[in-house]
Amino acid sequence: SKLGHASSGTATCTTAETCTRCGVVINAATIYDHYVYACDVNGDLYVMPEVDLSDMVRIRNLGVVFQDMAYNPNDGLIYGVTMDNGVSTMYTVDKLTGELTEVGMVGLTTNTLACGPDGTFYCNEFGTSKVYAFTLETMGQPVYMLEAADEYDATFATNAEQAMEYNYETGKVVWTSCYIVEKFWGPMDYCSLSELDVTNNTYKRYNDLG
């Protein structure tokens, strides 16, 4: 998932230094044991308590920029996905040291990642409204689940920042998706919040986020 601007100010975080006024722009995040792990637009990894997202500790620079992150309760690891020139690569990241381990390439282009309790990952194929599922064994060939488009929005296609997260209370995937449509007066941004029922392969889109 993504948090946006985690806090405001001009202070600079250094390794193992708690920062309360950083102005850090978060690009991807997930939560584990009441702590949020987040990657900013520069590839810096932070951890912060869920009760105070401004209380940030920088762990290290990852050398890559995650587009989305997910905690896998099946193996206890945090995963992140990058998207570079149409190639999406998944990594694990150590919660204490920030050490990266490359897992492999996802078999489609995506900037989203969510993970259910059984270790199944979910993602959107970038540039489309299609949602796929995969495991660590099948990540090279994700399985098509559903298409989040209907008669009212048949042209919906993700082509901008977005995020996914598994909701353990409802057993559904929450998806914030964005797409940009070129109008004669200029680009128009559309962002929406959807809830994906991964058991029945259905979805519900809520009001446009503006």
C-alpha cells in the first residue's frame, strides 16, 4: 500500500535515527505487528508505529524503489515489487536490517502487491483493469481472476500510482487505483477505491476519490 506524505517538515533522517518531521514521500508500505514498513521515492526503507506515522526510523537505502509492499503471514516475510521498463521484480526485505533478496520476476507488469493469509499474492496488470493471483511457485504465470470494469466504465485502465492491501477483517483486497485520461483540454486524473472479493472473483467500486 501507499501512505503518501508521511509527515511534514525539513528534518533529515539518518540510519537508526527516529524522525518526527521528515517530509518523507512514501511510495509503498505494508504493516506487520502494529508497525508500518515503508519505502520512499528515493528507495529509503523506514519503520514507524501504526499509532504515530510521523515517528519514523530510517533503516537503510534499498538500492531499488518499491512500488508496493505486502506482508506474507504464511512465511513471516515482507515482500516488495519494483516496476522498471515494463519488468516487475519481487524481493523480500529483512525487517531489521533491510537486506534485500530477489525472489524473481512477476509474469506481468504491475505496481501493486497484496498477500492473503495462505501466501497467495494479488496484483493488477498495469495498464489494464485486470486482477491476477499467484504464489511464489507460480509468480511467472499469474492466474487471471477478474476485470474491474463494467458497462459504466468499460475503458478503465490503470496507468498511474496505485496500491493494494489485504484486509484480514473482511478477507477482501482493498485496491486504490488511478488512471489518466487525455482530454482535449489536458490530462484528467481518476482515482477510485475498490474492494475485491477474492473468493468469488467479484469486485465493488466505491465513489471516485477525485
